[in-house]
Amino acid sequence: MKRKRNTYTKKLVKWILAISVFDLQLSYLLAFLGRVEIAENLSMTVVTTIIGTVITYCIKSFKETKEEEKLRFDRETNNAKQEEVWTNKEV
């Protein structure tokens, strides 16, 4: 089975999500220390970043996968047509 490699975008999304989750944990620490307003603003910003990043990556990945499948299907149909041309014999 062919192993898919991590693309640059996938690595970037993983880093953004890891940093965002860490920042989200820091907002709880800020709330515990009494900085509630800063914690709320930070939480909203981080959650927006997480949602935006994931949705954007999902849309990009879906479009790429759809295009790859379309190309693969086109290649398979073209190969089948070429085989028919070469194997057809006049009756």
C-alpha cells in the first residue's frame, strides 16, 4: 500500500493547532490568576483560529482529493479505451 507523505500544509496545520491548544490552556491559567477579561478575549481568539484553520484545511484537502480522484478515473478510462483499440480485431 502506498504511504501518503505529510505535505507542508498538513505540517503547518498541525503546528497551528498545537500552539492554539497550548494558548487555550494558558487562558485557563489567566482566569485562575484573576485576569478574566484577558482570558475571555484570548479564548475567543484561539477558538476562532482553531475553527478557521481546520475548516480551511478541510476545504483544501477535499478539493485536492476530489481532483486526484478525477485524474485517476480519467487515466483508468483512457487506459481501458486504449486497450479496447489494441485488442479489437476485425471480424
